[in-house]
Amino acid sequence: METKGGFYITQIKQLQDRIFERLLLENGIEISGGQGRILFVLWKTDHMTISEISGKTSLARNTVSIVVDGMVHKGIVERRINPANRRQTIISLTEYAKSLQEQYEQVSQRMNTLFYEGFSEEEQRQFEQYLARILDTLTKNLRVKK
């Protein structure tokens, strides 16, 4: 049996990124998808290291570092040395980033509505369970390969 799930997931991800960035721009929010993922994590728990952000976003540490550099330059986040461990750098939200949260969440909600258009609540629940299983399998596989 030929399976196309991975192919569909890749196409959905690409389209979702393009649509989401367009919606953000329409709402005056000029951040990329990677920046949004980092902001989403920091809005839940501010003051994190690059490694912690990497773990929460599934982005590689070097990718997080590069994206954070751009965010620092735009005034979205700031870097500070951890006073408890001077070898660590802590990434924190700026007031500007905090001001974007409500609007960003409204755009996210619009995207979720678009994602599940035409799905019943039961179909949505089942779909999310399947996605969670795939994510769990891939996460376990990544840990085993290290």
C-alpha cells in the first residue's frame, strides 16, 4: 500500500506557514514562523535558555540561536547572562513582544478555525489523536538516534 501521509503533512505545513504569515502581516505583525514558534513558547514561560527553547519548539539549537539573533535585532526579545550561571544566556520577552500576544493568539485562532473547517468535533478529536501518536513516535525515534 502506498502511503502519502508524510507528503500531505509537508504540503499542509508549507501552505499553513504561508497563510499564517499572510494573516500576521494583515494584522500588522511582522514576524516569521520560526519567530512565532519561539514567541509562543516564551509567552508560556518567559526567561529560557536557547537549549530550553530548542526542546520546546523542536527547532535545532543553532536554528534557535540564529532566529533569536534576528529577534534581538528587531527588539522582540533580549539576551541576558544568567546571574546564577554565567555560562548561560537567558532569552526574555521585551514589552513589545508581550504587546503582540493577544493579537497573535487571535490570528492563531483564525488559523485553527480554517484548519478544521468542515470537520465535526469528533473528527477533529480523532485527527489530533493521530497527530499526537505520530509526534510521539518521531520524538522517541529522535531520542534513540542521538
